[in-house]
Amino acid sequence: MNVKVFSIVFTCVAALLLVMILVQKNGYASQANDAYAKSSGAYQKYGSSTLEYVSTNIMLSKQVWAVACGVAEKGVKTSSDIKAIERAVAPSVKGSDNFKTLVHRFEIAPSYFIEASFKSISEDKKTNLKTLAGYSGLNISALQGNPSAAAAEEELDEDEEGEEEVAAEAPAPAPKKAAKGKKGKKRK
């Protein structure tokens, strides 16, 4: 009878152990599936946002390059000619004329811009509309991956103008008098 009880107990323990292993295995599988779903979902979101960012940058770059190529192909003479090209390529974005530095800037985003340099300002006598005239060159350093170079050139121009204005407004400094030495008693 001892062997009979022992075999029944052993069979029950083996069955319980087998059930416990199967339950744990299903738990591990569901945990692995959940972890995989979370991590792959995060990677998918990151990948799709990266693709969206890249496609937006490609679209912006394409528009600015189209304006730059249009300027080179058409042989522009004034900023009005450039504005016509801008309207054809990107109607929602308008370039701006800077009459102090004689530069026309077309900017879609802070790092996607071109700057056209001119030699003079012309004014239409009928409409009194000022435009930049005498096209002298196109700065595309921002499109070549160096937007800070164009910004640095612009800041240099502004600094030089500011220094000239300050120098013109500031009075000349008065000459300094020579300082007299103090006479004192010698100590022994």
C-alpha cells in the first residue's frame, strides 16, 4: 500500500508541476509579446516622425533651390524679377528687401534661405516703388549646409554700420593730463 499511495502522490505532484509550468510559460509569452509591442511601437513612431521631418526638409530645400536655379537661369536684374520667380515657386512665401545692405532675402525656414546681393536702389517714378537693382550675386551658403556663414556675414555688415554710426556721433576724447608724482618723506 505504501507504493500505491506513493505513486498516486507522485502522479498528482507531477500533474500539478506540469500545469504550473504551462501557466508560467503562457505568462512569459504574453509578457514578451507586450514588451515587443511597446518597443516596436515606440520605434515605429520615432521612425515615422524622422521620415516626416526628412520629407519636410527635402520639400523646403527643393523650393529654395528652385528659386536659386530660377534666378540663375533667368538672368535677373532687379529684386522684382526675383519676386516673380518666388511667386511661381512658393506663392505663400514672400522675400524681403533690405535697402540698407542692398540684399534681397528669400527665407522659407530659418535654415533654408538665399540672399541676392544688389548694387543700387531704383525707384519707379510713377508709383514711387523702391526696388533693388544691379544684381551682383547670390549667396547660397545656407543651402550648402552652412547657414551660420550667411548669418555671420550679415552680422558683420550690421556691426560695421553700427560702428560707423557710433564713431560719427561720439565726440573726440579729450587729451589726458600727465599725472604728477607725489613727494613724500623718506623713511629711515
